[in-house]
Amino acid sequence: MDNKKIAFLPKEICVAVGRTIELYNNQVCLTADKYHFQWKCAVGKAMGRKFSITATKEMLGEDASSSEAQYPLTLNLYNNDLELCASLSTVLKIVKDTVRKTKILPIGDSLTNNKPWLAEVIALSDGRIKFLGTRGSLEISHEGRSGFSAYGYIHDTKYTFERNYHGAPSVDSEINPFWDGKKFSLAHYMDVQGEYIGGRPSAVSIYLGTNGMNIDPTVNAGSIKTIVDTIKEEYPDLPIFVCNTIYRGPQDGYGNAAGFKYEEDTKVFRLMVRLHEIFDDYENVHLIPVALCHDTQYNFGNIETPVNPRAEQTESLPKEAVHPQKQGYLQMADIIFSTYAAYLPETKE
């Protein structure tokens, strides 16, 4: 992996009709303040701190039967002398806002555990997407475990944070249900839990990475790869979606945390780049660029706080820096649903 990469864009960004997807300059490039951004595309808007695209039916073209259209997007980074420092490109894949009736198994951490993006994705799909799992509610289930890392899922790791469990009654809710005694195994999970979660999923969605972050992403990315490789070995035709985890909130939201934002952002950036390198040539594995499309600057809420201990003036400070407020999860749902819609297209039932 090139640790000197100054900016990153994935090969494609999916945008479902009716959804607005945004790419934030300081998340595409961690040193965005050193450069001038030139976004170039036939659709969308190049704004002061982001590129924004709202997909419309007209963008699909004159053929009403067309399920997608592609628009090249280029980003040029210039210095103060108008010298081109980097040029990146991607494709905006505009897709219909319809998906087939499907069941998805979401595996994740606290960013999945009973979070609003699940319900919003269901709503955006008009109820055609159903999430499966042993946790959550019977209406919106999942396999999200607060504090769990990808490394934890590929080992015999206990989960004791909460007992919100409705799987096989013979199974201890604290165990890792994917552990077959030797390794992570979706086949083992299905053998034990299949009848209790509502049958086999049509796809798996993995949203991990926040826990286990390191400047060197080798272990974290390698653990996610192990999960994907094992699923593909056991279920070769099963679509797998891998979400790039979000950047932390502004430094003011860190509280007593030891980390500082640039270091934490670097961890997310390097993990994102490494995952794209790993899965670049995988078939039926789809990366979801949540890290680039979540408004880190504003989605962590705000608390009106005196600007100093003696002041009457206040400033808005974020509530925290790890878990966004509801608006953040709703924005996550836009890019997650858009990617689902691109690869779980509408079919006749």
C-alpha cells in the first residue's frame, strides 16, 4: 500500500434515483486545506467543501428501460501556483431506486447495532429489503455487536455488552455465532441459526473496521478479508457488500480520548485504501464508500458551550466523535441503499 497517497476515490460511486450522495473534500484528501479542488462531471455540483450529486430519472437517459447510466467524475488537485498535484477519477453509477425482494445479513459493530440506517434502508426499498440476524428486533434484525472488531469475529470472542438476542434458544447469547470451533463460518451459523433468523440470506453486508483501527491496517483489513474469503468459499455466488467505516468526528468531540483527529483519520484512510486494493479483482464483492460520503463535520451533533469559562458567547461543539447523530445514519443509508440497488436490481417475482 502507498502510504504517501494524498487522496483517494474508489472505482465507482453508486447513486440511486432520488438519493443525494456527497463526497467531502477533507475526507477524499486528509490535507485538503493544502490544495484547490476542481471537480469535473457532466452532472452534480462542485461546491466549496464537497461534490454533491442528486440522481434523477432523467440521468438514466432516454431509454426508460435503462437500469443504470455512468458519468465519469474527475478530481484535480492544484497548489497555490496552479500546478496540478494529483488527478483522480471515478464513475458515478446512476441506478434505479428499485431492488428485488431480498434478505441481507448485516455483520458489524456498534455502527450497525440497532442503528437507524437499517430502518432507513428498509424504508427506501419500500420494505423489499429485510435484514436478518439473531440480534435487534424481529422486525429489524442484525448481527451488530458494539465493540466487536473484524478480528473478534474470526476468533472465539465473547460478547457481553448486552443480551438483545432472539436466535436459537440452545445457544448462549454471549458466544460468537460464526465460530465453528476452529474458524469463522457462515455455513456453521446457518446450520445453527437458519430456522430462527428466517432462512438463508440473499446477500451479506459487512460494516467493520472502527474497532481494531491502527496506522498499519494489515490486521484489520486482513481480518475483513478472512471473513469475505470464508463466505466466498462456502457460498461462492453470495453477493458481499463491504462498507468503509466512517471517519471520527471533529477534535472537539474527542473528550478525554487519547487520540487526535489526524491520526485517527489516517487510520480510516489507510484501511479504506487497503480494502480497495484487496478486493479490486474480487467478483461479487462490492465496496460501499461510506467514509467518503458521511458528513463528518456536522453529523456528530452539537452542544451549545461557552467559548471559554468566563464567556457569555457560546459555540456549537459535537456531542462525541465515534457515533454520529441520527442524521448521520440516515446519510449512511443513502450510499448503502444506492449500492444495494446497483447490485440487487429489480427482478420479476
